[in-house]
Amino acid sequence: MSDQTTTLRVTGMDCASCATTVQTGVERLNGVTACELNFTTETLRVTGPVSAETIAARVRELGYDVAGADTSADPPAAERNFIRYVWERRDTRLALFAMLLVLPGLLFHELLPVFGVEHPLIDIMSVSAMALAGYSVAGSAWRALRINRAITINLLMTIAAVGAVIIGAYTEAAVVMVLFVIGEALEGYSAEKARYSIRSLMAVAPQEATVMRPCIDCATHFGRDGYDGGPCPFCGIEAQRVPIDDLQIGETIIVKPGERIAMDGIILSGTTVVNQAPITGESLPVAKSVDDGVFAGSINGDGVLEIEVTHLAGDNTISRVIKLVEEAHERRAPTQRFIDRFARVYTPAVVVLALLVATIPPLVFGQPFLNPDATTTGWLYRALALLVVACPCALVISTPVSLVSAISNGARNGVLFKGGAAIEILAKVQAVALDKTGTLTRGRPAVTQVSAADCLGFDTASCAACDDVLALASAVEQHSEHPLAHAIISEATARGVDHTYPAAASVAALSGRGITGEINGHTVTIGSHAYFDERVPHNAFCADVAAVDAQGYTTMLISEDETYRGYIAVADEVRESSIAAIAELKQMGIGRIVMLTGDNEKTAQRVGDQVGVTAIHANCLPEDKVTAIEKLRNEVGTVAMVGDGINDTPALATASVGIAIGTTAQAMESADVVLMRDSLLPLPFAVQLSRAAMRTISFNVAFSLGIKFIFLLLVLAGFGTMWMAVIADVGASLLVTLNGMRLLRHPRLRLRDERERDDLPVLTG
């Protein structure tokens, strides 16, 4: 019972300070051992033997509310304008009425005092406006002080407004409260739009699917020929519409043209193109056919598909994406944690500073405490204005809004950041280490050359003798599951020679050195160069084969009845997208790009030269990759490791930031950043987005502090007013929020609209 965890969704929070107030209040409940509330996702997690009802009661006692965990039914923020948002909230409705009441005082006392319009009713209206707008603010301040023993932003504003009324600045007191409440609503509205960018992911996957199942307990045929329930023998297998949570692994679903694919699976029948943009960020559809993998949430093109379900609803790709994005928002960056800690000390310090400003000049230097002659502002007024100026709203919101926007932008473009820390570290990366197989290359061998003994020196792509050699090899490899066999069969199919000969009989492996079989009474052998050196005369061709071996290719020699017929060269082909991505990383100033591979030196050098890496480490075991990463970190500092997330796990964990490629569960769990495409193209975008996010955060923090400092000087010099100070605070909060939200759209994924020229399916599920 002691490790029980309760998860609730808290509503009504406008800024990160609200989240701090709720979290502190819940932490004070008896039995709570751990408590964390994430402002951006509104998720409250409480550990300890405390009931959900008790926690909800404390949240409501603090002035906020608790909603169901399901956010799918929330009205979309994109469909609600600010006016509607304001009108739906009781505190802001009161603030709008208060705005009407304070207009006469604002007009005649603040903007046009030269007319000398004075009337007690104007002051009464201003005080009433302050009370209307400040009711919720003062209530929140009192609850936080009583329950949490905490000095909050709301308390600063309440003290300032009440103090202004005491010294007769009625209009300013009302304006301060009205603008503060409206400003808080602006922050809340902006935060809701950012949250909607996360929740919109949940709308990607449909909630129902068409599944092929037997008709159970058929009412139509009940009683016919003794049928009394269970599977109906008359209906057989039929299409049924069911919730996706009911689907089981191995069942077959039907997806019509234009429908969203409901579940991860393998295509059993049908050919189509699939829009995978919701998952991988690719803007161009990907061709799919039988045996290809598809993702839940992607959109079917013009073909009818039968798909075998491979994952349960809670474990499919889109579910894992949503879970990772939500968890990412709860992992704060070091900068955000520092600002949160700073704000907790800063707010009480401001109260002490305001007290000193109000008392020391009058007591020590004989300065006016009040301003009876109105020729200068008294130090009490300046202290009250200081409280308004010092509100840390803009500072507190400057970091989380930028991080939530960057994480959401990355998710839409197929880049999953597992928290703000990953963004912060990736922005500082000075070197990138890359796995070879499956990262820089396709991860599948492919035939690169076929050369018959009869046509050396000719164009083998249009050589009949070469095609015959390939056809013989394909016939022998027909039933083999070896990756090299798949490469030969694929090439034979592409050249149209896969059915030239019947499948070989009496096929036998040659102890890891090749394979042999009988074709039309002839013995055809496919073997290594070393095997042929011992058994098949081919001295005239040794130099040619050795030259191909020296380039890092794998060669397979073919003979027919002890007669050498030619060779086939196979290699794991480099992705053109890898070349483009590495070139872009270099343009971005990352000068150290290292390839780590378990392959031999020749193969590694061939691939390294093609893609343009700056250094190569070959013959690497997993521990060798870890050693290389550690050495690189000692040399340059921050290092990113990119791999497939399975056998590269130790290296990914050793690097400053680990980046995995693909949508396997291992890839998603083992790295700090996940590239949802089977391609390196999103990597430069991820670095660019991280850098843009940290530049935005730096600007927001500097801007927030700069505005505070400028108005602090103006207030202390007697030139700043309270309503100017609150406008500056609200304006700064709005500007840093809008600036942070720019990261939802910028930077855009470069190269995303260029079709990758890799022939393989972009992802394999």
C-alpha cells in the first residue's frame, strides 16, 4: 500500500507557479511520500497510501479542479478562440466586468488627468473593479499561504493592490488586478494550445476496426438445424466492427481506401501507398504490399488491405509514441529545474526587498513614505510597484513553453525527445558517432555486381551470360533463408530471370563455405573464394575477384560441373539519405563524425568513404564501441551516438545523448532521442530544433530578466507606475510565450519533401 501511485489530471492551472502551488499542497498531505505535477500535461502523480478523493479534495481546496484521466473529450483548443476561453472562466468573466468599471478612472485619472475630472463615484467604481477582479487572486493567495505556508505571485499582487487602495491609488489598484487576471488567462490559453498539440496525437489512431471473425450467437439462424448458440455454421467468418481494445494478436483486420490503419500489423493481401506522416513525419506516401509492415495511425491509400494484427492496442506504435511524448514533458531540463528553484527563492526575496524599499529611505534618509504633494512618488508606492514588477511570471513560463513546443514539433516530424534534458544536451553536441549496419546502410545485403567468366570487361547489367549466372544461383538459393540468398533472389526477380531454371534439387550446405544443388542434371555450386581455391580451377579470374574483395564487397563464386561460371558481389548498400544527412551535419558545424562497426577494415572504409565520415573504427565489439565513445567524450566533450537501439545499447547509454533509429520497442526504450524513420534525414533536423529551442530559452530568460531590471530601475527612480509595471509583466509573459510557441512550426524538417531514393520500405515495424 505504501508504494501506491495515484494519477490525476489537474485543471485550471494558468502557469508553472500554479503547478508549484498544487504540488506543494498535495505534498503536505499525511502519507504522501512523493508527488510530481507536470504543468504542461496537467498530470499529477502521487505516491503513498492516500486516496484519490483526499488528493482531489486538497487540489480543490487550493482553488483548482480535477478531471478524468481521459482528455480525448476535451474541446479542442484550436477551435476555441481567446474570447470564448475567457468567457468560460468565472474569474475572467468577473475581470471583464471589472474592466468596464475601471474605464472611467483609467481614462480621466491615468490617461487624461489634464481634464481634472474628479468624482467619488469614479473611485468607488475602481475599488469595486479591484474587488471583482481580485477576489479569486486574493483567495488563491490566502489558500497558498494557509495550506502551503508559501508566498506566491498571487500574494504579491494582492499586497500591491490592497496597498494601492490604502494610499488612495484606486484606479491603479483596479488596473493592476484586471490586467493580472487577463494576463494569467492569456498564459493559460497559450498553455492549452500547447497541450492540444500533444493530445492531437491521440486522435491519430481510430478507436474501432473492421475485423474478420466468426458470427457468435447468431439471432438470425438460432434454432436452425439444431443450432443453439456459439459460432454460427451458416454465417461463417464475417466482417465485424469492434473497438481496437478488443483486437488480439494474429487477427485479421480490413482497411478500406482512405481509412486510417487501426493497428500495427503485416499486410496479408493488397497493394497500396500509405501516408505515414502521423508517425514518421514523412510527407510523401510509401508503397506497401504483402509482407510489409504498417503502423497504427497511418492512412491507407487506394487499395483494400487485409492486415494481420501484430501488437495489442496499448502496445502499438502510436500508443508508444503518445506515452513517450507525455513522459518527455514530465522530464525537466536542467535549465527548467534551475529556474523553478530560483523562482521559489526569488518570490519571498522580493517581499523582503519591497519591505526594505518602503522603510529604509524614509527612516534613514528622511524620504517621503507617502506622496501627499503628488510631486513625487513616495517609497511605499515604489515598494508596491516593485512587487508588481518583480512577479516572475514571464521568467517561470519562459522555459517550459519552449520545451513543450519543441517536443511537440519533433513528434510531428518523427523525432521523439525523451525530455527537455535530451534537447539541452543535443543542442551542445560537438561530435556524432554512427553505427554502420542499419543506420548508415540499409541493413540488408544487395547484389552490386554479377560478372560471368565469358564477359569480363563488359556491361554486366545487360549481359546475357551474367544473367544466366544469376539465374543459376537463384535456382540453388530458392529455399534458403540466408540473407545473401535473399539478395540473390531479389536481384534475379528484378532482372526477370528468377524462373529461368527450376528450383535446384538435392540442395546441401557446404559447412558454412557455400551451397550446392542439382539443376537439370548439372551440379551448381555457390561458394567462397577460399572454397574455390581448393576445388575449382579459376586462376585466370583470381585477380579480378580479389580486386572486388579488396573493395570491401562479399564475393560468391559460381561453378557448373567443376567449370567456373562467374561471381556475384554483394554488399550492404549505403542509403543516399545517410550521405545527405552527414553533409548537412557538417554544414551545421559538427566536425567530428565517426563510424563504429563490427565489419572488417575494407568494408568499413568503403562505406565510410561513401558517406563522408571523418573517422572509422572497424572490427568493433560492443565494448569497443563503448571505449570509442568514452575516448571521444574525453576529447571533444558532448557526443551523440546513433544506432538501431538493440545491439548498440551500451554505446547509446555511454554517449552524452543516445539516438535510436526505428520504431521497435527496444529502440524507443534504449535512447534519449528516437528517429521514427528508418533514415538519418531527421537527425540534422533534431539538432537544429534543439539548438533553436535553447536559443529561444536563452532569449526568453534574458528578455524576462532584462524587462524586470529596466522597470525596477524606473520604479526605484520614481518614474514607473503600477499599471505600467503590470503591463510590462503581462506583456513580457505573452511575448516569451508566443516566442516559445514559434517552435511548434519552426524550424521545419529540411529534406522532408524530397523522396528518399532507397528502394526498401521506409520502416519495417
